[in-house]
Amino acid sequence: MDYGLKEDINFMNRIEKKFLELRKKRKRAFITYITAGYPSLKMTEDIVLALESAGVDIVELGVPFSDPMADGLTIQKSSEKALERGANLTGILKRVKSIRSKSDIPIVLMSYLNPVYHYGMDKFVKDAVSCGVDGVIFPDLPPDEAEDIVRYSNNMKFSVIFLASPTSTVERLKIIAKRSQGFIYYVSLTGVTGARKVLPADIAAHIKKIKEFTAKPVCVGFGVSNAVQQREINSIADGVIVGSAVVDFIRKNETRKDLGQRVGGFIKRRFDLT
Amino acid sequence: MIPNRKGYFGKFGGRFVPETLMSALQYLEKEYMSAKKEKSFRKEMEYYLKEYAGRPTPLFYARNLTKRFGGAKIYLKREDLLHTGAHKINNTIGQLLLALRMKKYRIIAETGAGQHGVATATAAALFGCKCSVYMGEEDIRRQAINVFRMRLLGAQVIPVSSGSKTLKDAINETLRDWVTNINTTHYVLGSVVGPHPYPMMVRDFQSVIGREARRQIIDVEGKLPRCLIACVGGGSNSIGLFYPFYKDKVSFIGVEAGGLGLSSGSHAASLLKGKIGILHGSKSAVLQDNDGQIETTHSVSAGLDYPGVGPEHTYYMNTKRAEYVAVNDREALSGFKMLSEMEGIIPALEPAHAIYYASKIAPKLSKKDSIIVCLSGRGDKDIDIVKEYFKF
């Protein structure tokens, strides 16, 4: 059967293996975003390890950027703080390497294009892979402009994940479905990141449309902040991505020494992680 | 033909935005390309530019400046005489007509100095659209008169308190609004920056400056000028003046904001001191640090206080079609004073940069040559800043 994934397990990266495993168990993915370097890079490591123990399937590490135009206040503020405390791409890659000595959880970087462009796209893919990063998501890079990064990551165990949105036309959905690797990130709403009380009613219709073009997993992010929404989405998609709700919890517990454990506890209390 | 189909001027430009904006940008491009070919759209544009905005603007021979500095004759393209007091209205009329065509009746805009905000609020009032303008808190403080004007015109002015509280942060916030209200809202971007088709479209709307100036200078001088000088923030008045002379043997000089000096770190000279990067949807020269974070800028003129620049300028610099220089705050203020006292024209602080540079270059040229300086706006909005500076 075509899972939209590479068939030979030897050529799969951790993201692809994870989705294969989840599909066999008929389970949905729970993906968590945190801003790397907030409150510190050391804490980021603690949090990632705690998220893994709590049962999170994939971690997205946000690379902080000075001008996060797709983000709401929560992630804007966490990025600002992370930058003040000296977080940068080099430091984040190093930290992933350190996490890798203790954990096999799939890790995806989520970065605006400029910090990576400045680092050098080819160098970035090489260094990211060697540090144990499994893929990347750029909120400001549509597939139309992504030739370079796709070329550099060819034949590497590295997924370039593209986003689809409620405003994507059918032609665009086809291109996104074809080019996205690992999974397709469906943006639930027209807007910036941040917890919402109500999610749009048209998510199911859009996911159905995407599924017409691909068997790749489709996960839904933006606005998701509780188990009710999670269940709703899990009934139509392959998983959810939760960001601002977690970052907001981190902000409220910023100074706690056992922050990692607390974040793990929060995730378990707030969402279904079975 | 520049830009190419994907919105690239050579290696610069493109469309680096969240997926949510992509279909709106494609729609805007399609509507603009077909409107541009329609006689009725062009006629309507011309009508409003002439009867409402006050075009054509004069090309004034600055006799006193010329006499004082010797050398080439200095001509001023008087965009300051337009309705609302700056060149910005050339673009906002065009974009409002497009918004109506696309049936998008909510208008949003960013503004730095407030001139683009005022021009957008004005066009929105004229065409019966709702208008919200994002403006950095720092700019609200230093350009208070324009904030009041926008409110009088019925626009909502939304203060932006993130980052450096200036133009770049106002653009971020406007993009966030657009991503949220994409189905009902048109974003009237005010300069030749941002994702394709904005750099091309805004250039086309502003090219009326250069088309008129080219005709006018040939009328009075019987030949083309030796060079064109204009200030460059995002770069809309300069591209507007330069572009119609692109194929001519006329040199282009873009003047960036030198702030407290290029070595001080407090300036806004993106082309002279920046590196290629991606900001606000396009690939161009960007002031950024060693981690690719966007740097905060400084200029006495809010309209030039921006860490990026239009991709077409980066292309002109890269291909050596234009030369870029910097004029610092102190020099710009002396340009301001000079034009006020010698020609009876109070310029905005933005074109005061270009005036100052013209006074340096004119003496080096022959008396038979002429220079055109784009006087992109008038100085009323800057009175408080100047008052403080000269301790009047």
C-alpha cells in the first residue's frame, strides 16, 4: 500500500519512520512547537526530553527571528526573549546534537528564511543533518521559491515540509502535496499563530481536498490549544501541531528549575497523548 | 523586460511569503496586468492624477541654488506640490482603483513618515473604502501632524509597539492583518518593496514622475539631463524618477540615509552596508547582523528609516546602472535649510538628503549639463524635528 512515504525503511528519516509506526498503530501524531532558546537553550533541551517522555511524537524547534510576520504575540515575545539571550542557528544546531545523544525523537526546525539564507542553504542542510535534525519548515517560503533547499536536501535524510492554507487554490494544493516531504502542514485558519477558542468549520473539506492528491500525512496547526480541538482534528487529519499554548505555559513558568517536567505534565493534562 | 515572470529583477525580488498570501498575490498580479492594458483603467488613473492629485507637477529650475554652487543646472521635480504633499498619492490612487476592481473594500497600509498613510487614507476617503494604517510608536511621536491628518480623513491609526517601533515593524503588523483578513482586504504597500507584484506595480504607478520629467527637461533644455538624484528608503520616488530614463545615457544617483554616519552603525544605508537577504517578501539588500537578524536603523527622516530596499535598486546597483551614496542627518538638515532659505521651498527631510547631494555634485559638472532632483515631498510634517535640531 502507498503511504506516500519512501518504501525502504533504510531511506527514511525519523519523521517518516514515525508516521509509518503511527499508521501501523492507527494513531495520530501529536506535534509540539517550542521556541528554541526560550527561556534558554539548556531549558530547550530539558523541555524536548520531557516532551518525548510525555509521549509527544515530533518536536518543532522554532529558530527565533527579529521579524516573525506569521506569528502572533505569544511567539513574537518568546522569539524576542530568545534573541536577547543570544540564541542563534549555530547554537540551536549544537543543542540538537546534544539532544540527539539522549533521544531519538524526530526534530524539525521551523525558521523564517533569512537566518538560514544567511547561514547558507547548502551548509545549513549539511550541518542540520549531521546534528540530527530531520527536517525544516519555512513559514515564508512557498514551494514556488524553494528550488535551492529542495535540491540541497535531495538524497539526504531531510524533509522540507511545506504549508497549505485555507486560501490555497487547487493548483497550489497539488504542488504543495507533491513537494512536501515527511508531512503536509495544513494551516487551520487565515491568520497568525496563536491559541483560538474556535477553529474554522471548513478544515475537514480542505483536508479532504489535499488527500485527493496525496497519501502523505497531513497535520493541522495554528490555533489548536486543547483536547477538544485535538480530537476534532484527529478525526479528519493525521495529527495536530500545538505551539502557542505550550509557549504560553513556558512563559508563565519561565523561572522554574523543573520547567521541562512541568511542560511535560501540562501537555499530558491538556491533551490526549495515548 | 524587468522583472521577469516570477518577479525577479536579475537575482532580486521574488515572492517569499506565507502560503496564505500566495493566491491573493497571484490574483493581484493578474488583475493589475489586465487593468494596465485597458484603456479605460489608464484613462481613469490619468483623470484622478490630473484633476484630484494635481499632475503634472512642475519641473522647477532652481536658479539660486545653481548660481550658488556653479556647474550644472539644478532642476527640481516638484512632487511636494501634489495633493497630500508627497509623491505617495501617485501609487495609492492606482492601488485603490485596483482594490475597487477586486471588490476589496477594506484597505490597510503601513506608514513610516506618515506620508503614505495620509495618501492611502485620502484615496480611501475618495473612493469610499474603510482604512486602517499601521504606524510605529516612535514614528507616531515624531510625525504627529500626519497622525492627526489620517484621523481627520477617517482612517484608523493603529500604533505598533513591537521591535524598533518604526516602519519595518509597521510592515510586519500590516502583513499580520492581511494574513488574517485576506479575503476582504487589500494591502496598499507604499514602496517598491515586498513580494511580487508590489515592486513592479508601485514602480509603474510612480513612473509618472520620470515620464513627465523626461518630457519637461527636453522641452526646456532640448536634451536629456546628465544625472538624476533622489533619496532612497524603500525606493519608490527614486525608481519612479529613474525608470523612464532606464535606456537613456543618464546617470542615476540614489541617496541613502547616512544617519549618524556609516561607521556609527546608526544609519539606514541598506544598499551600501547591507547584505543580500529576505525581508518582507523579497530578496534584496538588507541590514542584518551575523545571525541574519534584521538590524534596527536610524535616520532623522522617518521615511528613510528602513533596513531593506526595493529589489530593483539592488539590481541597479549590482549591474552598476545606478550609483548609491549616503548623506547623514546633519548634512540632510543643511540641505533642508539651504532649500528653504535660497528657493523658498521647505522640503521634507527625505528629499533634503538628495538636495544636499546635488549641491555637492553640481559644481563638478559642466554649466551645459543639467541635474534633476526629485523633491518627493514637502516639509510641513518635519517642522517639529527641525525646530528641535536648530533650537529655533
